[in-house]
Amino acid sequence: MKVEVLEILKSSYAAKNVPKGVFILPLTLLVVVLFLPLIINFHESDSTLYYGGNLESTENYSCNIFSGNWVAYSEGPYYDNENCPFITYKQNCFMHGRPDREFLKWRWKPDECELPLFDAKQFLKLVRGKSMAFVGDSIGRNQMESLLCLLNSVARPEDITGRYTLNDDKYFKWWFYAHYNFTVAILWSPFLVKSSQAYLNDASFSNAENIYVDEADKAWTNHIANFDYVIFSGGQWFFRPLTFYENGSVVGCQKCHNLMTDPLNLYGYRSALRTAFRTVVNLKGFKGMVFLVTHSPNHFENGEWNKGGGCNRTMPITKEESLLLHPYGLEEFYETQVEEFMAAEKEGREKGLRFGLMNITRVMLMRPDGHPHKYGHNLDGNVSINDCVHWCMPGPVDTWNEFLLHIIKMASLQTFTQREVVSTFKKGRKIVKEEICNDEISR
């Protein structure tokens, strides 16, 4: 299109014998102003988030930062377990004796561009005067603690949890960076909706938890109205026995009869996500940006999680090798997340809200080496369960915050258009790409 336009303009002016050089600069500017937006809008690509405006480089329009491979990286991690005080005991793998360091010598490389390194000063500059809430389970906490460690080289936050709750524990935390007037919090809500909280006194995973799928959990809804960034994650708790309530009445259940053989019933998970998203979208006065971190895969091998399964690999696997891995329920959870996110993004966009999809599922499926395994606890402790769900710190979970910084940076550069392109696992174990434009989203 651009070449054709230039040829037309060239022939028009040539007929008047005007010196060629006089109009080169004005014509070039005219073409750029008039046709660049059209070229961008019709350019097919794999980008998960497009942002209009003055971007740092045009590659941001066409690069899917979540499609790539892990490549060798000799520089080492951003921090170590000794100089960051925010690492949860169970994710402090080196403290518990993990002997290898190979899993730290890799960096995520998108297929068509470079993912910038995490810049703590740049991050804090972007979020100055703002607030960020991680809402979900311990996977969200894992990411938040990674962020605190990444920022630790620049600024140390004050623990202000006591201003918001009397329970000063791992479930709810507020941190404040005074110099940047930046608050970050973890709001514990493993189901995102109201639950009976029977899990607090029952760790057997054999008794059903009651979840009220049409009632958002007040543990987070009471706090997030004024947050600038709300980051939802989780899903691990939806594998257990569950009884679903709507309007106060039972409408279904999961693992109702046999814990091991009954199939997953993702009605509860879908409904919980939908309720969480709608709560934010309809929250009076909320003007923040909503993120969804897609499902974080586990990597149990040689047995189930409670039957000796473990994850003792020390190297990543390739994209091709990851196609052969199918952790229980991963595809179903991922598809459910993406579908509900797309529906919420459409509704929220109409109200002026911004959404960001952190599509980490395939990225992390290639990192079976990044979990604590048996190094999530003292080796001499009487613990029989390996941790192949959470992520060692430092480790590949730090990449999530490289993604987070990149998306926030893009969002800060004057947003007016957003497309979504997601890689989704379809039945038949085939991966297809679906481009979601600004048209109707079929559900």
C-alpha cells in the first residue's frame, strides 16, 4: 500500500516539472502520518499486547514475547538467596541444600525480539505514586516476593501490614516504598470467591471445600478499589474436592465421589474467574489495570504429587519437547482462563479499563528444573511431599516480572488500541493460534 501511494504521488508531481527534492520530506511525513496506523492495525502478528502511541521501537508491535525458547545465559541471577530477605522459606532452595546452579544459567528469548532485562530503577519510576495488588494463592505470592527481591538492589520497602490487618502473616502483606510512594500487596484468596475456609484446619485434600462461585471474596474486594494494578493468578486449589454454591444453593461439585477417578469439573473455576473479573469491571471508581497470569504448570514425574512424584531435572526443555508434556488439567485450565479473560477484556474496554494477559503457561512448561523438588524443606525433615508447583528463588519465576515490567512500560506509552493473540491448547493436543481483534469475541 505504501509503495503504491508513493508512486501515485510521484507521477502527479512529475507532470508539473517541479524539482524532485522540494517535496521529499513533506511527502514522507504525509505518508507516515496517514498510513502508518493502517499498516499497524492490519499487520498480523503474535503480539499479546499492542499499544499505540510513541513506542521505543516498531518491534513492539509485532513480537509475541511469550513465544520463544530458553537460551544459555552466563550472567547469573539478579540476586541470591542470601541478599534478599523476602524469599519464603519453602522457595529458598539453596538454603535447603540444592547443589546445582545450572537452572540459573538460562534466559527467556522471544522468537522475534529481545525481552529487556529487569530494570529496578525503571520499574520504580513507572510505578511512582501507584499501588499494585497480587490477588490469588501462593503462586501469586511467589511472583510478588520475586518482585521484592528484584527491587531490593534499589530500594527496601517498609512492612505496613499492621495498618490493614491484625494478622501479620504470609497470607496478607503490604509493603511500602516511601521514596517512590509505591505500595505492593499480596491479598490471599485461593479461590477468588467466598469459601468455607475448611482448608485452614484440613490439609488432607480429601474433604470438600464449599465455594460460593457468585460471591467474590471480600478478602480482596474490600481493598482493591484504589489499586492501580490488580494481578490475578492461581488455580492450583481448584484440583481438590469442591462443592459449588450459587444463590446460597448447591449447583454442582467436583471430585464428589472418588478423589482419584472423578473428572475435573471446571464449572467452579470458570464461574469464580468470571465473578472476579466482573467484580473488578463493575467496581465503582476503579480505574486500574487488570492482569491475569495464566496457569503455572507443575512437573511431577515418576508418580503423582502424593505418591512419590518429583521434579529433579536440572535443565530446561525445548519448545518441541514441551509439546509432549501434559500436566493434569493444564490445557483445560488454560483455555478456561483465556476465554474468561477475553470476555472480561471486551467488557472492561468499553468502560475504559486496561487489561494485560501474562501468558506464562507455555513459557514455564519448559522449566521443569525450576521447582524446589525436595529442596523446599530441610532435607532431614520428616516431609514426604516434593514441591513441583512453586518456583525456586532466584529462578525462572523472576522472568514473570520481566514480562510485567515490559507490559507496564507499553501501557504507559499512551494506550488506544489493543489486540490479543493467544496460543491455546485445543483438543487433540494441537496448539493453534487465535487472533482476537476488536470485533465480537465469540464465546
